[in-house]
Amino acid sequence: MTDAIELPIAANSDVVLVRQRVRTSAQQVGLSLVDQTKVVTAASELARNTLVYAGGGRVRIEVVGNGARGGLRLTFADEGPGIPDLELALTDGWTTGGGLGLGLSGSRRLVDEFDLDSEPGKGTRVTVVKWAR
């Protein structure tokens, strides 16, 4: 079971649209209200990071299943400057943008699976999955 859409992230209005689409998809796969809120919050943080730090990118929203349950896989990709130190970037409180430094680390805590791949000069890809309970 795979159903996917791709959305651009090039403006603040795109971040809002990503939140709306993720919420709709989370409802469709049967995530609880708490889990819907968690995945929408993670999506919002990751979309904003894509816009602010990479100048934009795209997200792929996929409804997935593993036979026993359904879930949502979100893949955020950009061709920005990349992250030079992944471990540091995932540390609570570390930021290069003057925020709280909870975007990546907070997003990681809100989802069931979190994968971050980045290379300086080659962009960043963050994939997260939230499973229905």
C-alpha cells in the first residue's frame, strides 16, 4: 500500500500546505489525535528547516503499510549547503539560525523512525515515519 504526493517547499505558504496535507494523510491512515499532532509538528519543523537553511526543497508524503499497520513516511529533500556535523545538528539547543535548536532533535523524538543524510555542498535528506498504533 503506497500512496504518495510531492510538494515543493519554497515559501512560508508551502510550509502551511505541508502541515495541512500531513494532517489529512495522518487522519487517513488512522493515527490517533496525539500522533497526528506529533507528525504534523515534526513535518512543520522539517519543512521550515528546508526553507530557512536550504532555501527550499520538496517533501514526499507517503501512506505506507507493513502488513500489520499503516503509517506515514515523510521525506524532506533539498540541494542546500548540507549539514557539516550531523551529531552536533541533532544536539538539543544547537542552532545556526538563532532559534531554540530543537527542530531536528525535537522532530526525531516525535516520530517512530528518523533518518538524516546530509553532506556539505550536496544537500540534505530527512526521512521520518510515524506508525498507527
